[in-house]
Amino acid sequence: MTATPLSYPFWTDHGLGVSTGYAPLRGGPLTRVRLPYGDEAWLATDYEDVRAVLSDGRFSLGEALRRDHPRIDPMPRAGGGLIALDAPRHTHLRTLLAREFTARRMEGLRARIAEVADGLLDRIEDAGSPADLVEDLSFPLPMTLICELVGVPAADVPSVRAWADVICSGSETPEALEQRGKDFFTRMHGWIEERRLAPADDLLTLLVRAHDDGSLTEDELTGLLGELLIAGFVTTTNQIANFFAVLLLPGEAGGDGTEWLTTLRSRPELIPRAVEELLRYVPLLNGLTLPRYALEDVELSGTLVREGEAVLVSQAAANHDPAVFPNPDRLVLDRPGAAHISFGHGIHYCLGAHLARLELQITLERVTTRLPGLRLAVPEEELRWRSREFFSGLRALPVAW
């Protein structure tokens, strides 16, 4: 055990590499860390340890709601959705939604995803070079699709993005966050009442009916709705831009800035495998995951985690564990072997993983097809990276073709 807890997260302010802070921790016991707010915690970084914590029912996500959990901002986590629950309640609520996100159901959206992507690329081509792949593609594509699935009125789609910007920045004051949250949830309650009066073929109608027949509480209804909207586009938005940053930047992932896109354009059958490798390679969450609390004493890699102690896992570090992924800091488009854990593991595995995969695959295919010669439109040193926020990535990605 470290005598003094390490300061965490290991922030990186530039690029998409995994922090060097994880390297000394590999292969040993868990590490004691302290975030800016809340309890101290154990940190798991090795692939097998992270999988164990994510899948072991003795580690509780819901318990964090009752404790001063470790976090980067002063506001404690709110409850209501799937990420606030453990089995069996989590299982009940997830079952309500799971059939709407099966691989077969999501595959039925392939044509619509391609249609949205092509519509956005039409605008990019019409406007001419340069374009911003963040603002012109990676934000509107997944946001449009999740808002359609949920049933958000078109006029209110900008409010969803605005709320996502607030909660993901980590820089709002508690007072501002509370007020903005009240404003957004007031708007959300308006959608709920509209669906009671005029049901439709969307997720909002499904949730309203589940609430009205007693399957969901009011807090669970709004919590699930908020999670669907934010998780349904924010992660994919960041990863679309991150993927192209990796593929375009000289030196990233061992490439030369052109070879990856050239390979994918000439061999589109590689795209599904390439998406999985990019999901492994890119550390989306800056090492931050929600804490889990031990419900009893649990031994993990020689560390006794006592009942009531918090454990954080770094999926980014686990995805770069050299014991599992040889030469982990190099991109291998058709990498064989173990699966990444970017979508999680166990009962909290990402509900929208099939949708995200399709969006990423189709976007990669359509861009490489329609924007030949894609390249950065500004010098690399002019790129603006997100700093000390929940998600890694770029604020803008200017490109030419």
C-alpha cells in the first residue's frame, strides 16, 4: 500500500495517449488514490483486476449514493438511473430497455445511420474545405439518432447538447449546475406529459407507460431518460473525433498520418475490427469511472479491500495492459486476442454498445469513401484539446480533403 495516496486522475492535457502514471502500477497490488473531493479509494489498473471489479456483485455502484464518493467536482452523484443501481433492481430496469437495444434491433437502424451521415457529409462537401469534424459531424450524428430513438422534439434537441456540455465539463459551480439541471428536467417533464397525451413509437413512450403501470418510479423515469440521452451520444461524439485524430496525426499509434486511412479506404472489410481496436486504443474517460464500494472484505491482487472502501477502475489502463495486449501503444487494425473493455463488463455493460459500434463503423466507412485525401487543415500544434474534463478529445478538428 502506498504510504501517501497518489493524486488522481493522472490528467493528460494533450493528445490521446494513456498517462505514463499507470506504468509503475502494473502487475502489483491495488494503489491508494485521492481525488479532489470525497473519499480515498483503491485504484485497479490491470486488465484482470478491472474485469473482476466490474463483474463482482460484492462491489456496489449504488452504495456510492449513500457516501461521500471520490470525484473530481464538489457535487455528489445523483440517483435515478441504471448507473445508480445494483441487482436486482438494476436487472429489472435494464430488462425494460434491453430489447430495444439488441444487435438485431440496432442493425435495423443501419440505413438511417448512413442517411444521417450522408446528409451531414453533403453539407460538409457543399460548404467546402475546411470543415470541423467535431461540430459538423461527430456532434450532430449520434445526437440526432439518440434524440430520434428517445422521441425528443426537434426544437429541444439543442437543449440536450447544452445540458451534456454542462455536466461533462466538470467546471460548473454547484449552484449553476443545480439551476441548469432544474431547467433541463423541467423541459424533460414537458416531454413526458406530451407522450402521455400522444404516445409514439419511441423510448419515451415506453418509459412513460412503464412508469404509469407501476414498473418505474418518477425518479427512475427521469433518471433513465437522462442517462439515455447523455450516454447515448456524448461518448460516441467524442470517439468519432478521437478516432479521426488518431488516424490523421503523424506519430499517433505508430502511424504516419496517412497509412491508416489509406488502408481502411482500400480494405473496408477491416472497418469493424478497426473500430474495436480504436475503442481499445483511445482512452475516452481520462481514467475516470464511477466508484464501487466493497460490500464485504474482498481480496484483489494481494490487496485486502475492506468492507466500505471505494474502488476505482481505469478501463483505459486495462485496455493498454501489456500482459493482455502485446505492444499496446501501437494501433493494430486487425489485432487478434482479448476483447477491450471500453464498454464495461458485467451487469453494467453499456446498453447502447451495438448502436455505438454501428455509428462508428458507418461514420468511418462514409468519411473514408466520400472525403478522399482527408488531412488536417491546421498545424498539429494549433489543435485545442480538452483539459481536465471527463472525456478526452478535441474541441475542434479542422480538416481538408
